[in-house]
Amino acid sequence: MGNNKQYSSDQLHFILTLQTFFLKKKHIEYSTLWQPPFTNFGTTAPFPMFSQEELNSFIDICKGVEKDLFM
């Protein structure tokens, strides 16, 4: 298995929020991460919770799923 990083509870909550949002909308853009409901995590969220690289990989995963399942 690739990434064995231990996420904090806030980070896990953010990831679950991202999953829920994506499953409802079937689409997500990088810029969406700075709009509600993600703004509930703080004014600078998703920084510094996640690096730019981590956020890009989340979006890439979503885009891959979107292409495979929803198109």
C-alpha cells in the first residue's frame, strides 16, 4: 500500500466531506476546496491541513473516478 500517512481527525473529516461532496455533485474542481462546505474548516482551509500536492492528488483521484463512472 502506498501512503501510510496518519491523518488527524480534522484531516479525516475534511476528506470525508470531500467524498460526500463529490458523490453528491459527481464533480469537483480544485477551487471548490475554498468554498462551502470546506470553509467550515477555517478561513485558510484546506491549508495548512494539506499540502498543495496532497490536494492535487485528491482532485486527480476524483477526476479519475468521474471519468470512469459518471461519463
